[in-house]
Amino acid sequence: MNFVHALLTSSASSEHPTPAWLVDQLAREFGPFDLDPAATAANAKAPRFYTRDQDGLSQPREGRIWLNPPYGREIGSWLRRAAQAGAEGHLVVALVPARSTGTQWWIEAVGAASLPPRFLPGRLVNPETGRQWTIPAALLVFGPVRGRHGTAWSRCAVCQEIFWPSYPKRSTYSDRCRKAAYRARFVPDSSPEMGQQEGRSGEPVRRAAACLSL
């Protein structure tokens, strides 16, 4: 989602979209998101979404849910709703401010989460304005989580994106770049195309393939 309280940024606007790379990274890990209950038509991160006028807090939850809730006083209500959806069997990944770790809403949300909080390094950047948020952020996951998921972040040596390796020995390359390197190493004809699909030259991926332990 994508209403963020004005304290997150120096911009006067109260709406700040989530960076696409973060949602894409999480969708690759947990599966594509079906619902964004706190969005606008311009920056929704799922095929189905609710806007402020539709009162997403009171709307039904379904499938895998991406949530970047309003960061004002109502954030506690949004996260209690997320915890409820998780208890009902829906996966919810929520982006929340990490400066208020002693508040009641944080304590309750972390207690209901399926994984420990994932603290994001540095500050996120508003993709529309290029301005940094002024407070740190974290991810909370509610509901059924299948497989192994890491909680300590790493930065991919190829694409430089943040990811959460499921095993410490896989902390050098993200799963996406690891798969791309595999293709570049064993399917040479596909490597230039893969580089284009990834939005970068195929050469860094080929270099990774040369030294990557698969």
C-alpha cells in the first residue's frame, strides 16, 4: 500500500508509494500478492485493491495480502486486522515504521506475527519523488508461512537489491540472480536475454555464474 503519514518524508503529500523492487522481492519469496487494502489506483501493488474512499480497513481479506497501512494513529487497527486475517489463514506482509518499537501496536503486532521483524537497512526512497523517508521501516509477516525464510537481510552482489536469504551460505546472491547465473552458465544462448529481462547487462550475471557455487 500506499498511504504513508507525512512524518515519513519531507514531502508535504501524505501519500508515498512503496518502492516496486521491495514488493517484487517479497512476491518472489512469498508468492504474488492478490490484495492491497490500502492503495490508490495509481500505486496499487496487487490486482485487487481498496482505496481510502472504499475504507479498506473494513473490507474482506482474501489470498496473499500486501499492506502498507496509514502510519498515523490508526495503524494499530490496521495491524490488528492483519493479525486477524493471518489467523484466518491469509498471508499478510506489512510494511511498518520501525521507530516506534516500544509502542503498544508494535508489541501486539510482533507478538502476532509469524516471523521475527525484518528491519530494512537505511531509508526507503519514494520512487515518485526520489526523497528518502525520514524514519526506518520494517516488515511484519502474518499468517501461514511455508518453507524456510530468513530474517537477516543481505545485499545481492550482482543486482545490489536487498533480500533475505533462507540459508546463511546463500547470502551473496539473491535467488533471482542465482537462477539467472545458472542459466547463463548452463544455457549460454539465454544469457543476453536474461540480462535484458533483469533490466541490466548480462555480463554481471555471467561473472556471477563463473564464481557461483551451485
